[in-house]
Amino acid sequence: MTSCAVLGPRAEPPNVVLADIRFVDATLLSQRYRLDLQLQNPNDFDLVVEGMAAELLLNDHLFATGVSNRPVTVPRYGSGVAQVEATGTLFGIFRQFSGLETSQNQSFRYQLRGHLSLRGAGRLAFDRAGEISLVPRELQQAP
């Protein structure tokens, strides 16, 4: 009974969307990126995110992994942005660019998955898929 009272209300998982990817720096064998993740809270109470871990897959291949221990408070029925420092490998970059050369596709499929550590609610997993177009929207042709 006591543990239930400490955990508080049952949290629904937030909607986690990849909002931006920024190149930070590179060495010969690895690259660092900053992933901006938009967190949307469907709960009627604030979510206090104390940490997170994330993996970013592009075209079904692991591109980067990262963690963050920066706290973020996402207001009830609101949204916030969390930043994750992620690391990728030179092999991951080559795999993506070689895939573009052999494909007529001008977009990347992505999958963002991981978990959030929430104060008072334990860990919540997330898994989101989408597409990143390499062609500006104004230049895309209608079907």
C-alpha cells in the first residue's frame, strides 16, 4: 500500500516526437548530435522527467544513441522540449549515404525509441516512427 502512495497517480506515456537533429562535432570514428525531443503530456498532472535514454534509427539501421540527465517538467496537458546528447559512428553515416545513392527515395524513415525516468512514476517507454523528407515541402510534387 505504501509503495502505491509514493508512486502517485498512474501516468500515461507522453507522446515523444523528434523535433530536430543538430550536428555537434566529430572525430575520426564518431559523431555527436543533439536531438531535440518534443514531449506532449496527456496527463492531468505535470510530468517531471529526471532522465532519459534514446535510440534513433534511420531507414531501419541504428544511427545514434544517447542519454540525458537534464530535468524537464512537462506541464499537464502541455508540451516541452528535452535535449539528448547522442553519439553515432562513422559506419552509421556511411550506411545512410550509401543507401541514398542506391535509392530514388528522397526521405529517411526514422524510429525513435527509449524511455523516460519520471519522478514518482518510474520509467515510461516510448517508440515513435516517422519520415524526414530531404526535399523542401514547397518543392514536393503532389501525387
